[in-house]
Amino acid sequence: MRATHSFPPSYDSESRVLILGSFPSVASRKEGFYYAHKSNRFWPIMESLFSVSLKSIEDKKVFLHEHHIALWDVVSECEIDSSSDASIRSVVPNDIEKILRESRVARIFINGSKAYELLKRYNDEKIWRNAIRLPSTSSANASFSLSRLLESWIQVKTSSELSSG
């Protein structure tokens, strides 16, 4: 099925950390915001790392703004089977440089191997060369427990705190 990214990136001019995923899941496209599938561990990781409770989309948007974290995806449009990253093909990439031009992003984190592969394929080396690939928060990445994910994702919190000071 051909699908289009149906909601905007979450960032502002003060964003200093950018987290890139591959393409929104069916649940995220339906809800209109990032990491909406109940089994995705992105928001539980953020809650644990930052000691916050994020119940609504508005809570999440405020959290991202307060911590200078931007969210977007590498892909704007593609052929995809349900929510399967492995099935992504016929890609139209997002303009990642737009966020970099319009913000103060100094650190880019990539949520999973597929997002990193796509970032490398469709973007200039100056964008992906210094990006840090983190293990996917998707439940499909069953080899990583929540505690193991937290060990890797702590870098987001550290970078957010460093850039806020």
C-alpha cells in the first residue's frame, strides 16, 4: 500500500537533539503523532529516562519542547505493508536538512537500523556521518529488553541536558 507521512515533524527553533525514525506505524498515522502503537517502547523509555508521565499527545509535545528534542522520520512517502519497516520500498525521503536549518540541532539519534539505512541511502553524508544509531524501540526488536534499551537510549537524555545548559 502507498502511504504518506500525514503529520509534521515535531521541533522548534530551540531543538538541539533530533531523533529520526523510519516511517510512522499504522497506529501513528491514525493517531497523527509519533510512536503511537501501544507496544512501541519509545514513550516508556522517555518516561523512564526523564522521570515524567506522558499520557496525551499534548503532554508529549510539551515534553519534547521543554527538553529541546525534535522528532521526525526519514521517509515522507513509500510503499509499505502495514507497519513493517522491512517492507518499505519506493521511498520519497523527507528533507532532513530543513530541521537542521531551522533549529539548533547538534546531535542526531536514529531509532533502529532501518531508519539508519534509509538515512544513509537518501541523505548527504554530512547528515548521517555523525548520527548515532540506537536500537529500535519497536516491539519487533524483541532481543532488546526495556532495561537494555534504556542503557543505550540514556545518550538522548545526556545530550538533551548538555544542550539545555
